[in-house]
Amino acid sequence: MLAFLFSQYLGRLFPESAQMTATLIIQTAVYLVTLRPFLRLLHERLLYVIAHEQTDRCNMLFCLSASTCAVIFCANFVLLKEHSLAAKLALICTLAVNTTLMYQALYGLTHARRNAVQTRQESLTDALTGLNNRRAFFEQAELLVEGGHPFAIAFIDLDRFKSINDTYGHVAGDSYLRRFAQAFTRQFSDQGTLYRIAGDEFIFLREGEQGADAMLEGMRGFSVFSAESEIPFLGFSCGTAAFPADAGVLDELLGVADGRMYRAKTDSRAAKNTV
């Protein structure tokens, strides 16, 4: 319809005897120029929207398209010749309806985008501690590896956490995890990001070239709970690894840190048994 109206108005620039021919030529040229981009838009965008949007939003877009066509038709009808007040009022009404539908469609798209952002944020957050979760860690670490940016990780496993659950109950165990996460984040948030991977396992990621040894040294002496706390903090075992010094692939880097963590845990148990 737009191509037809465009060619019709341009045709009026020619002498009256040639207007019909000029209009047809212009209309044909416009169709030839716009047909391929229009079909590409139809295939890549419009059909995608129809296939992936909810039915009510597709209906809204259909109403918006129909309203736009009505606006174009009324505008063309009124502008071609002088018409009555009723025709002009009809044009104003169609413009008002079209504007309302446009805002409704914009609201729907904005609302859907906000929901998508919120859903993604929830998918990257651990519900218990509020920390970033396993998925968030892998996304961030893989970006750093792909970009070749150096970083270090500390694989953290809370010592004797099962005994906390067995002695104080699972509710107290959940509180223990939250308090550890809050205390660790409060002390080290300016140096990196703590992720909860699963259960009582965490990973601390620190970007830069400081290295694993510097990270481990900074974590020594960390304590979570005060002396007045009902549940004593039993400590944690930690293994560190640096990219790319220890490994150039994320899975291998995790394996190095995990192995060092378990060796540290074993050494700690052996030392306590010796004492």
C-alpha cells in the first residue's frame, strides 16, 4: 500500500497526460527495489516473531498492522481532495487508535524484555546464599579463557559441613552457608567474586596476574563467626590454580584446583590425627 501511495503522489508531479504511465513506472520501480528487502524482513523478522511470541502479543501486532493500514488509507483519502469534517475526524480517530496500539505493543515488548532479564538473573543466582551460581561461574570463566585474560581460582570446600547438619539440623546448616558467603564476600569482594558451585563447595575467582599463591596467602586467617556464635566455624580446605600458568583449558584448571583442595583437606586431617 505504501508503494502504491508513494508512486501515486510522485506521478502527480508529471503532466496530466503522462501521470498514469509515470505512476505505473514509479510503482514498478519501487516494487522491484523493495521486494527483496521486504521478503528478507518477512522471513528473518516477522515470521520469527510470529513463531516465538505468545498468541496475545501476535494478535496485538496484527491489530497494529491493520490499524496502520487504516491510517494510511484514511490519510490518502483525506489528502487527495477536500472532504467533510467527518472524514477528517475519521482520520484523527484512526491515528489515535494506531498510537494507542503502538504504545501497547511497546509496553508488551518492554515487559517481556524485563521478564527475560529477570529470569536470566535468577538463573545465574544461587537461591540460598544470593551468590552467583555454577552456571554464572562457567560463563564468566569461559569468557576470560576465550579472551586470554589471566585469572586465578580458589576451589573451597567447607570442612566437616556434614557434622553441622547432623548436629544442628539442616536449617542451621543453611544458615551456616549463608553466613560464610556473607562474611567471605564482605572481606574479599574487592578482590574477586565468590560462586556457590554445589552444596558446601565454592569457587572464588580473581581476575588479573596476581597468581594463585597470592590469592591463597590473602585467604589465610579468614574466620566467619564471632566467639559468641552458637555454631563454631570449622574452617575450609582450599586449592588454587591460575590461568594460563597452571592450565590453558577451563576443565583442566578446575581439575588442578580441585586436586590441590583435596590434598589440602587430606593433609589437614592427617595433621589433626597426628596431634
